[in-house]
Amino acid sequence: MKNKLKELRAQHDWSQQGLATVLGVSRQTINSIENGRYDPSLTLAFQISRAFGLPIEKIFDDEDHSADPK
């Protein structure tokens, strides 16, 4: 899943470890999400959303736009 996690972290001047600590996950989890190797659970996605004060859809994009009306 495509996401803006790395960009948002940079804007907030947070390290991967800093964000991981806030969310209660490992730094490796943050790295894997940022690199698209791991899709967060819905619970974790909501926690990330709250940490940045943004709706989930502003952070994550499922890249499947085939159902979008044109």
C-alpha cells in the first residue's frame, strides 16, 4: 500500500524510532510500512492517523483506482 508516512515524519522532524515509540511498535515496523513491505492493521492505521492529525486516506492509498468513477 502506498503511503506518505516518510514525508509526514520528515515534516514533524520525527525519526522512525520516535514514531515507533509513540505508536508502540518497532522501528522495523515503521520502516516496513514506509517501504510498502507491510500494510498496517486498521488499528495501527488509526493510531498513525491520530499521531499526525490527518484522516487515514490522507496518509494511505490502496492504489486500486479501478473502481473510481471517471
